Amino acid sequence: MSKDHFSRLNQYRSMWVLVFFDLPTETLTERKYAAKFRKDLLNDGFAMFQFSIYLRFCPSRENAAVHIKRTKNALPKKGKVGIMQITDKQFGMMELFHGQKEQPPEPPSQQLELF
């Protein structure tokens, strides 16, 4: 089989996990919990996509499930959090703009994971 064949299959097997959140930040305690949640996402390999949207590339559905479970374990007591997973192929079809100028999506970062 060709290299393109495996590459194409991986686009459907590789996943992106997106975490969307709207957390209260009116009190010092609420700001502390919101900051801890963002820090937990960063420590788990997520990157900020927009202010309250973080994403992480995962090489497989099984790996995505691990990071989704970690995110659920770190949920703050208050606020709204959404977790979505999409294939690398779907992520690659996203149209990104800075102002009215279209931008190409950034390639996934190379991550070394030890289990």
C-alpha cells in the first residue's frame, strides 16, 4: 500500500479534542477555579485556539478518550463546558480567518507521549 493510503486513513483515525467553556469569574474564588481549569488543560497538552476554546491533537480515538476523561475529572463546579471530538480530516476542512483574510490551519504539533 502507498504512503498516501496510510496518510488518508490516519486523517480519519486521528482526532482533535476541542474544549469550549464559559466559566464565572466574578469573585476571586471563581477566577481561581477558572485559571486552574485552563492550567489543567495546558498541562494536558491542549493549546488555546481562542480565549475559551482549547484544542488538542490525538493520534487515535483511544488517546482522545484518555484526554477527555482527564478534562472531565478537572471540571470546575460552576460554569459551562463542552467537549467535542472531530477527525483530523474534519479539522482540516475548517476555514480560518484573521479579519477578512483566510489563514491556513496550523499543522498538529509533534508530541512525545510516554505511557
